Amino acid sequence: MGRGHHVNMMVVRAGLASALLLGALGACAAERTLTLEAYRDKMKGGWIGQMVGVAWGQPTEFKWNDVVIPADKVPVWTSDFPVRYAYGNDDLYVEMTFLKTLEDHGLDVSIRQAGIDFANSQYPLWCANKAGRDNLRRGIAPPDSSHPAFNTCPNDIDYQIEADYAGLIAPGCPQEAIRLGNVFGRLMNYGDGVWAGQFIGALYAEAFFTDDVERLLDAGLAAIPAESDYAQMVRNVRAWHRARPDDWTACWEKIRAAYSKKYNKDLRDSNGGIDVRLNGACIVLGLLYGAGDLDRAMALSMRCGWDSDCNPSNVGGVLMTARGYKALPAKYVEKLDWSRTFMHTAYSLPKLFAACEALARQVVVRHGGRVEKGADGVERFVIPVRRPVPDAFVPSWKAPAPAGARYTEAEMAQVHAAVRIPFVPGQDSPDPTLRVQKALDALAPGWTTSRNAPDMKPGFVASAQTTRGEVQALVRTHPPRRGEAVTLSRTLRVPEGNPTLHFEVAASPGGDFRLVVRVDGCALLKTDVAAARGDDLRLVPFDLSLEPWAGKTVAVELLNEPTEWVNEAALWRDIRITANTGL
């Protein structure tokens, strides 16, 4: 049997499995019931599971890529881990931003309002989250804020790690998880990036009624397009598990070969270690090989590496929803701080639980259910069993033209948190030199660039986190090859009155480069610029006197010269020539 035929048969079988599951549910019971007490218990378990998973994996995040984390490098669990790591983790407080929007504006909140609230968030972000928020802050309204034309990482992990809330407020209502994905997931992700979050939300929605992993995965697949790469990934991991049920590392090796960009150069729209299909596969592996054992499931998803705190957070959240808070081992909950608020939110755990219950009551009714009190005085959710309708299959590589969605001036007036970030055209061009030139035209008119290599995404950078806080509007350059600099140049008449060349520049994280400044070929400055420790940029300001050339027409050059060939990019900001008499 050929490989293609085998894959097609897998699709058919998976589809039949989902149909049989939901058909059986519909045949046996048109409605499902869930007591309010059970809902509260399971919803609490879901939040604690996220906290446990992300806290346990936090010390390992991105320290092992394309290698299995050795067993002796898995952190030894201590009951204070959630307090130490979870209350300040973006995997939790970002989704609480969405929850607060639903509280403030109702379930029918528009995607445009959701975008305004997200634009006003004050926490640091990365990857698709950062790209999406930057777009929102510059007036690109959703859904264009996530469109591949404006966002180079639409299939990053971001909404997958933030979609847990959507299932926790939608017990037995996977369609709501789908709908919410199209309100909040479309702020920063597209295609598989959104479907991944809808899949996770559907897992949670079903976890209120079962702890059977196969049934959970069927429910997740029913909520996303069957043709998607993400759905195929889930089917693949299930098949690899069936083939080698006692050897999780064999499955992991299949995942690495299929979804790590290091080993699959043809992976479409992948952004490396934070690709949603790669990390989603680690979630599915943990669920399958964990076989209901909480510790083992989270540990295996962690040991897969890459985003090794996010993945066990999703695993722990789903499984602890199914189990419920009251059934959790004491080691997970004994040192929780019930009065502490999560960073960047007003939510403590009790406030979080109350918000979810209030929204869940609305969601159940919205989807044709009801909340009723029986003769025993017990309140129950009565929830219709309905097959979800997934989104249409429109992957990021087949995205139609952007809709031209822009915020009005009145809407932008509600964005209080941000400096306006300019729109710089041409950043979807495959030509890195053109992207850099367009960025210079917008930010430093009159300056031109020599040739750039495509490495490290040269061009406009809307904002970046630096050692002194977030800054906006930078230009990234990258030398064309080892031993050859990329040069920014401008020919001008130097003004009188203490003329000064001003600019700020930083090395990319983990790298360095040699900065050379020349005036008419004469070296004015030559120094090495090194990155700060960690991921934040260290912007170094320079103010160089041009007094010897006052009144003369000269060529000024700024060189990003490679030292070796590791992260040799430079990030430039605020390039200008000043004088006492003006610019």
C-alpha cells in the first residue's frame, strides 16, 4: 500500500471514528446533564492543571530543541511550583485578557473591540501575539491583524496556549470554542494557528463528560477542518501511537521528522520551534502515552522539548478538567495562593472561577441548553448534544487578499497603551533588501541600504522589548554573507552648528556584530556591539560629532559588519543628523 493511500485511509477512519462517537451520543441521549457542583469542580481542575503544567515545565522551556529532555533533567516537582512560576506566566494571563473582554462586553463582543482590549494590554509578548498586537496598535484591525500579509508567523503556538478558557466556559458546547477562536484567535493567528486553539477548546468542552483520551481527541478533530495540517498531525500521532504503543520516543522521532523545521525544510509557514503543529503533536503524544496518569502525561509532553511549559499546561488542563479539582493529589494544590492575583490581571483564583461560571451559564443557554433546579434542589446544566461545524478550510498559504480592515480614528482613540506604530509597506516582499529599504524610507528618509541576506527577517520591526522597556519602529539589517557588511548610506550637506550623527543600535539576542561608521570613506568609529543577556535588546545610543565636515557635502555610512556568522543582524533606531540650527 502506498503512503498516500495509507494517509487517505487514515483520514477516512478518523472521520468515521468522530462520526460514530457523536452519532452514538446523539442516539443515546439528545441531552447531557452536568450538575453545577460538578461543573465548578472540573472547571477549577482545568485552571489548576494549566498552572501545574506550565509551572513544572517552565525551567525547561526551549532549552532542549530537537532532542528529548533526559529523564534526570526533568524538574523535581515541589508543591510551591505553581506559586513560583504560574501567577506571572503569559500562558495564563493572556487568556485572562480575553476572559475579561467577555466579562466587560458580553459574549457577543465584536472582534474589533476584542482587538482594542488586546492592543491595550501592557505585558511583553512574542511571536504571533506580538505581531498581532503590533498590527492592532498601528491601526490594522482584525481579522487583518493576523493576516499573513501583515504577520509572518500566523501558525505559531500563541492561540493554542491561550484557548483553554474557551472550553472551560463551554461545557459540552464545542461550537462556542470554535466561535471564540474566530473572535480572539484571529487577533494574532491564521489557519492552523486558529484551528489549534479551537481543537484545544473542544478537548476541554468534552473533558467535562469523559476522561477517555481517544474520545477527547475525536471531539477535538470534529471541531476543526479535516483537511488541515493540524488535523492530519493529530491523525498521524494517533497512528504512530497505535504502531508503537510502548515506545513514546519512537513516536517523538516521527514528530521531529515531520514537524521540526530542522528536519523538514518543506514545512509550510513554519516558524521553527514554536510551530503549532510541532508543539500540538507534543500535546497529543502526552495525552496518548500518559494513559490517564497525570504526572506521566505532563512529563512526556515536557520531555518532547521545544515549548516545554506550554504543552504540559494544555495536557494538565485537559486531564485535570476531566478528573476535577477534588480528586487532584494534594501535591498540586496544597500551596496555592488563593488571594494572589495573576500578573497583569485583577483575577485571583476565586474571581477567575466566578467569572467562568457566570459565562458558562450564558454559553449553555446560548447553545440551546438550560440551567434547571431539580426536586432535590440541585442545579444542573442540561446541554444538547450537537455536532460542531468547523471553519472552512482556508490555510495561511491560501489566504485571500487582506480585507483592508482598519480602525477608525474614534476606535484608535480607545487604544491608550500604545504609541502609534507606522504602517510600512512592502514587508510581505520576499526580497530582504527591498524590505529594509522600505523601512528606511519610512523611518529614516534619505538613507539607502546595500544588499541584505534573508536570514533573521531583515526589514521593519514594529516594536521590540529592550532592557529599558518596549520601543517602537526599528530597522533590522543582516549582512549578505560571511565577511561582507550591509551598509546604510546617505549623501548630504552637513549643517552648521555642532552637527551630530545620532542613532541607536542593538545586536540580536545571542549575537554580536562590528559597527563601523565612515564619513567620505574615513572611519569615524569602529566598535563591537554585543547582545545583552537574555532575550531583551540592549539599544546603545551613539552621538558622533560631524563638526569637521560642517558645510560640506559628504557620504555617511553605517556598517553592520559580521564578526563570525552567528546572529549577525543589527537593529537600528532613530537615525538622524542634528544641529543647533535644526535638522
